[in-house]
Amino acid sequence: FDAVADAKARINEAIRSNHGRRIEDAFWEAESVGMDEAELSLLRAKAEASRLKNEERKKKEYAKDVEAAKLKGVTCVVNFRPKVRYAWQIPQAVGPECILVGRSNAGKSTLTNTYLQSKGFQPSAPVDDRPGRTRMLTWYPVNFDVPLAWKDGMCITMPPEGKLGDLGKGFCLLDCFGLGEVEFKVKKSRLSSWIELMKQFLGGRRALNTVFHLISCEQEGQLSDGDLQVIDVFKMSKVAREQAGFQALSFVVVLTKEDLVTPEALPDVLRTLREECARRGYKPDEIISCSARDRSGLESVSAAMEASAARGWGTMDTWDIEATKKNVKELFASRRPQLSRGQQRVDRINRKEENSWRGRPTRSPSSTYEKRRISTFAVDHI
């Protein structure tokens, strides 16, 4: 009886918190301790009514966020920007895409912020002097008529019967994690997953049109280990796209931080870089230089991005499948790994431990029964 009462209390607590995962776990626990089916049905109806009420509240909050985003001059509604850690999380496409890649601390996030500021938007990409600050693929919509928002991979700004181009002929700029050496505490398995994610995205994303490879002037035209890893990913993704029949990508090398070399030395750095690329069998379509600090060369970068967007809209029939909600849902279902309940529980425990290691707040087990249950799952399924 105590276990049933405890399970019922946990269900009511989860319903009040409007946390879907906690509600699911609480109902599963109630079934395992033998709660009466009629009582379970009443609690499920209560949970569904609470979910619908919460959805209405979120819609009103989202409408307020859209208006606030317009006034603040941001590209995306706060807390609704896609941030991808796994391939199955790649969101619905709303326009052509271009991505900034390179070694860690090559200036990708800084260039993203500088470009957004030049378009009248607030800088949103996190930056740090130490390599490895950016750890996910992040979408920044530019030149659309309204601030965009995604939820669970779907663009909730686009109406259900909407068509591509209804929100404007903009494009999405992607800020990518860097490869090579990092100075943050990142697990080795996480670092290896970055290369795999980049390989899958560059080789399988139809809406992706142009790749901007950022190389810092600090290297004096030489390619770092991170740059060599990026080039290897380029070559593998090119083969994958040819085999799948996707449109070929355009590769543009951007020589960043040109303010660190004198104007007289810049041509020598560019010549060394071209020779190094040719020696590695790497043939970019264009090489341009810029500095985010003094904004020199930003016009060339902006022109290359907008030309990429124009090409993308001109070949919309090659990637519009990724903009259809039905197709995106099917892609999500096919990509997402199917885990048993026990494996899902262990995965959540591991995430809690990782958050605790990073100093983030985690939800502690609310009862001795739950602590014992978590311990049992860890023993049975690891």
C-alpha cells in the first residue's frame, strides 16, 4: 500500500511540474507496483488535461516571445533555436544553409556574431579565448521576414499548410564546433562524436549549400591538425553525396584574424595557404580573408553567403524534402536510436552524472524508494 501511495504522489507531483519525462516514469512506476487500472485511467486523464492547458500557455508565451524578438532584433525566438548534438536531432529545413567549420578557436563564433551584428541582429553565439567553447551545431536564421522558432525539430513559425518561401527568402547560418585541440574538459568519446556528426551532416544534408572553412592567420598559411581533420571529413562527405545523388557542396576558405598580420605579409600567407591546400589535394572554390575585429573583408564573406543562399533557392527542388514536416518526422524516427526502458533509465542516470560533473543543477531522487530503484536499474542494466 505504501508503494502505491508513493507512486500516486509521484504522479501528482510530476503532473504539477509539467515534465513529460517525469510523468512517463511515474506512470511506469505505478504500473510496476500494481496500482488499480481505474485509478491509473483517472490520473492519465488528469495528466492529459494538464498537458493541453500547458500547451495553450506555451502558445501564448511564444506569441509574446515573437513580438519581443522583433523588438530586440534577434534572428530566432529565445529558447527555440536548434542546437544539435546528435544526427537524429537535425531540424526541419526552412531555407538554404551554409556552415562555418574549422579548427577550434579559428574564429567561427566570433565571425557569426560579427555577421549578425552587420545585419542588425544581436550577437548570440558564445565565444571564449580558449578552444572548444562551441560544442554543438547551432542554427542562426538570417534575412527571414519574422524571427523563426523550432520545437522538437519542427519549425513552429511555419503554418501547417505553409510553403517554402512564405517566411521570406532567407538562409540559415550554422555555427559548428571546432576540431583539433580543445582546452575545456570534454570526454574523449564526445570529441570523437563531433567528427562523426560533421561527417553525417556534410554528407547527408540536402539543404546544405556551402561550407566555409575558417583558417586563422596565426598559422601563417599552414594547416593545423584540426584543419587536416576537417579536410578528411570534406573528402568523405563529397564521396557520400556523390553516391546519394545529392547536390555537390561549394567550399570557401576564409582566412580569419587578418589583423594579426601586416598588410604586406598577407599576400605571402595567402600564397602559402594555396600551396599547402594544393599539396593536400584540397581545392576550395574560393579563398577570401577577413577580420572580425576591424570588420575588414566582411563584405566579401557576406557576399559569398548571400550568393550561396541565392543558389540554394534556385535549386529548391533538390532539398525541399527536408522542409516537409511529414518527411522530417520520418527521418527523426529512422535516425533516433530505439532504447529499451532500462536503457533509457541508464541513459538518464548517465546524463545526471555528467551534469553533476559539470556543476549543473540536477534533480535529486525525491524519496528513499526512488534512490533504491535507481540503484537497482544501474546494477541490472549496465
